[in-house]
Amino acid sequence: MNAITEHQAPREALDRWHVDHHNFSRLLGLIEQQVDAFRSGRRLDLELLRLVVYYLRHHPDCFHHPREDVAFTRLVQRDPRLQLEIARRMQEHTVIAAAGEELLSCLDEIIAGAVVERTTLEKLAATYVVYYRHHLAAEERHVIPRAIELLTLADWLAIAAIPSEPDPLFGADLNPRYAELRRLISAATHID
């Protein structure tokens, strides 16, 4: 493995941060499309919706948010005035996780045959999407610019040192579980 240069560490970490946010946003759009179709009386693809929420609950929570948490901690060390802003973003991680679990649980119940009111599913999906979108926008608008300004090479290297694994949906080594989801995303947005 090559050593990370002074210029590569921040650039790679920032690029990854932005790419992850872009990918998460595309998946949130897919949730919105499914719920809009459902609201219009068309068939809801429960398995697809469940897979999207499952991915958003597991991959970001295990690999994206831990890197952010290190960045957040370092930002507050560099500028204590950011404490409230960072506390909000960290709290949002908790809220998003709880909203995602509630939506995932509802989808599991429906798939298992439970009868759930349409408005319940719509409300859970809307809550999840709104919280997640707000969170991504706040990080892009408030946190990332401050990270660019304040974080040192040592900070970026600490962020890069957080264990990670290839993205099972958007990475080069597609997990077979996500093959259909990747195909749908590729067809809609021309990724591969």
C-alpha cells in the first residue's frame, strides 16, 4: 500500500464524503419514487424498498458515520464554537438510525403479511427521507466547508484510518444481494 501524501488524504476523504452523500441522496429519491407510486395507487415494490432502507441503515452506519464522527470530534477540538452544530449532526445520526429502523420494521411486517395502513408507511418513509435529506444538506453546507478550513493532515489521516470495506452497492465489488437495486439505479441514473 502506498503512503498517503499530504494532498491525497484530505482530497480522498472529501471526495468520499461527497460521493457517499450523493449516493445516499439517490437512494432517498428511490424511496420517494416508490412512495409516490404507492400514493398514486400503483404497486409498491416492497422488496426493493426494504433493500434500499436496509442498505442505508447498514452501510452508512457502519462505515460512513464512524468516519464523520472522527471528523466531527476533530472539528470541535479545532473550533469549540462548532460544538452545537456538531452535536446536532451527531444527534441526527441517532434520529436517522431510529427512523430507519422503524421504517425497516414496518416493511418487514408488511412483507410478512401484516396489514398496515397506507398512511403509516407513507409517514414513516417521509419522516426518514426528510430527516436524512436535511442531515446531508446541513453537512454539505455547514460541516464540510469548516472541515476543509480547519482539519489538519493528522486529522484527515485519522479519518482515513477508520476501518472500511468496499461499498456493496456502489463499489466495484457488487454484493449479489444488491444486483437488482444496482440495475434499477443504473437504468434510472446511468451509473455503473
